[in-house]
Amino acid sequence: MIRSVVRGFGTALPKRVLTNAELESMVDTSDEWIVQRTGIRQRYIAGEGETTASLGEGAARAALDKAGLTAADIDLIIVATSTPDNTFPATAVNIQNRLGMHHGFAFDVQAVCSGFVYAVTTADAYIRGGLAKRVLVIGAETFSRILDWTDRTTCVLFGDGAGAIVLEAQEGAGTNADRGVLTTQLRSDGAHRDKLFVDGGPSTTGTVGHLRMEGREVFKHAVGMITDVVISSFDATGFTADDIDWLVPHQANKRIIDGSAKKLGIPLEKVVVTVDQHGNTSAASIPLALAAAAGDGRIKEGDIVLLEAMGGGFTWGAVLLRW
């Protein structure tokens, strides 16, 4: 059986760090309020010349270097983003060109904060179907460009950044002992569209628009939806919470992360948390957290790693893999 195995990982962050203390001078908020309700202490904000594509390129190059590969070895690039450089072409095509890659194919996936989970699932399908041998999967965002900086309920939450992994086709025995992606679970329900959305777009307002969110409603649904796809992952593999070495959740809010882990019965010491450093970077948050934990040696070869996310739409999903 063909498995999609992680060969390398990498990240890229903007130069500018925006702390909670600085936000206190911009909107009516406080460091104490932000930390207590979200766990966020700082975030990175893209400056002039820093875009979703440039950050995605940086993460891609780091992942390729970690894998000991070059762009010539890649068949497909999938970029998960809600903040593309242009309406079209796809940011993935832009990054493909930046990498000097003139073969294969590239496209974007738009599932907001669940985007990286959707992109990994898509890459896995292409690999298992024999349509690609190596796939560069990137989550990249510049959410600062769609924030209303007068709205204290949203502008304190989000940040910019990019993370990437290289997935490679490798032979497996078809058992849970295989390295690579073991199962993926995706969901969406458009009935919740108005709870988290951007109030602009080419076909409606002809503008980029700003992010709008009903925070309490999102929080109310998040833990249940996350639990749904994780339980489905356990059902598909026969694993239980006890088998999980590391939970790498979407970094939206520390209270959601803690609540989900508690409901699933996963100890907090097995949960990777970077929301304090990065804020909510949407599709970039899981690969940023994944790279942090793999880079410092917490995640080791053979570990069972669970990725999960929930985002606007609503979309939600999980990926269970052996590192």
C-alpha cells in the first residue's frame, strides 16, 4: 500500500512582532484580557514586500532543505490559504515560479483554518492514486491584510506566517505500523457561514473586505466539531486517545485547545501549543506548530501525531499519521 510520508518541514515568519502591549495603544484592550481569553501573547505581522507567496516560498525552501530535496523533485504544490496574493492566479502557481519549478502542477485550497488539513488530505489522495510521488503542502496566510484594526474582538486574534511539509510516496504494509498518513476525515456545513466570514469578495462587493466573527458561536461549535472528526479517525484506525503521542491542533484559542484535549482524554502535556507566539495564523497554524515540535525533538520518527482544525464555513477535519 502506498503511504504519504513526511520527508521534511519548514516555516517562515514576518520580521515584525506585534505584542499585546503594543495593541493596547491601538484598540481598547489589555494584555491581561487577551491572554486570559485566548492564550495569545504576540503575533507576527507582514510588512512591505512580505506576502502570502513570499512567506510560502520561504517555508517551502526550508522544507525542501530539511528533506534533502529540490524543487526538481516535486510533482505537485498545494497551498492552503484564504489570503492569496491575487484573486488569480493561484498562490501555489506563484510559489511554483518563485522556486524555479516549471514542471508538474500547482493549485490552492480554500478551507480557511482547516485549509492545511484539507490540503494534506488532497495531497494524500494524489499520492495514493499514483498521480504524484512528492507533494509540497503549504499553509500560508497574511490575515493582517483582512482585519478591521478598529475591531478589538478580532484584530487581537490573528497573525501572519507560513509552514510547509514535503509528503513522499513510500510503500507500506497497509497496517497502523506504517509511517505516513493513516486516515483523514473532512467535514463542512455551510449553514454556519455567517458566524465567521469576510464581508467582501470579487463577485459581491468588488473589495477584499474584512473578517467578521461571532466569537461565542464559533467557540460553542468548535469543541464538538473537533471531537467528531477525531473520533472518526479513531474508528477508522482502531486507535484510542491513549495511542496518541502528540496532538497538533489548529492554534485558534488556548481555551478551545484545552477543551478539545480534555474532552478527547488527551493529556495537555501531549498537546503542541504555539498560539501564544503566533496567534491564529489560519491555514498556517498547524504546520507552524508541527515544525516547532518536530524541530525541537518532541515529535520523533514513529510517533503517532493527530492534526485537527475547524474554520470558517464551517469546515473541520483531522489527519492521523505516523511520523
